[in-house]
Amino acid sequence: MYKSFVAALSAVLLLSSSATVVAQQPDTVTGDRAGDMTADLVLVRPLGIVGTVIGAAVFVVSLPFTLPTGSAGDAAHELVGKPFEYTFNRPLGDFQHCGADRHPCGSRP
């Protein structure tokens, strides 16, 4: 009796967890596009602005170390370019693709 109850409970839990995955739309984080757009507008974009400003400050501080080695361009791309692109050059609600050509965010097109 106990083993059949555990088996039935396991089957119900397994099926219920897979049902939620089937209900989600592809390429969404929250399960629907409107939720993704809202989360992007309210949370992700403001954090991206903060990240861009902090990255710019860190880049300026790193200049004495990156200029002599010739890596200032790489530092600028990583610390300022990527956060800027993710914040301002990405369709609303799309957390993976940037730009008009829809390249992966953070990569150089």
C-alpha cells in the first residue's frame, strides 16, 4: 500500500512539473511576452543603466593600467560597451538578442 502511494505521488509530481513547461511560450523567461516586457522595462533596463554608469567609472579608473598594455579597447567593450548595448540596443522583452541584426548580446557583430 505504501509503495503504491509513493509511486502514484511521484507520478503526479512528475506530470505536474512537466505540464508547466509545456504551457510556456518558447523564448520567454516569465512564460509570456507581456511579462517579459514588463520585467525588462521595470527591472532590467534600470539595472542596465546603473551597470553602464558603474562600468564607465571602473573603466576610467582602469585606464592607467590598460593604456600601457594596449587593452583599453577590450576594457571599454567589456565594462561599458556590453552593458550599454544590453540596455539600449535590445528589443523590449528579448534578453538574448541585440541590435537590428539580432546578434547575441555582448558579442561584437
